[in-house]
Amino acid sequence: MNRICMMEEVPEREARSFELSDGNTIFVTQRDGAFYAYQNLCPHLQVELEFLENQFLDRDQEYIECSSHGALFVVETGECISGPCQGESLEKVGISVHSDGGIYLTEE
């Protein structure tokens, strides 16, 4: 099992990026006690989403926002609801939260 981080490293309505051993970068965000992980790549321009480190959410911390063109994505599904990639989705990363408080990659 590959542990990404501990639950306390990702506060509610915030997001954190992590580099995986294969060189890919993902981010994990928390909403209402549930954790979601996505590849750090916009489906429109294939660029990283954040402008500043760990700044993945919009001003109201309601949606994931691409800093390149302002596309908005639903936290729970990764679906783009506003912007040039509307109808597309972020690439979800399989994770599970274990009793030790760790967030782990799941084999997919």
C-alpha cells in the first residue's frame, strides 16, 4: 500500500498536492469529512490546475478551479460545470482512508 498523506494534512475545504513515486502529481481535497483525489491536470489545456502551491479551490472554497482559464469542477465528481471544458471531468485517483488516519492509493 502506498500512503499519500495523513488525514490531518488535508483540512476541510482545502486541498494539498502530492507527487507520486511515478512522477505524477495529484491533489487531495476534503469536503464534509470525505476525501477526494484527482490528477493535477486540467482536461482542457493539460496544465496543472493551481497557480500558487495548494491553491486548487475557488475563492469561496466551493469548487475546484483551474487557474489557467477559470474552469470550475465539482469537488465530489470532478465534473467541469463552467469553462471551456464543460462536460469533461478531472481524472479521479482511487484512494481509501484507513483506521490509522492515513490516506492510501488504491489499486485500480
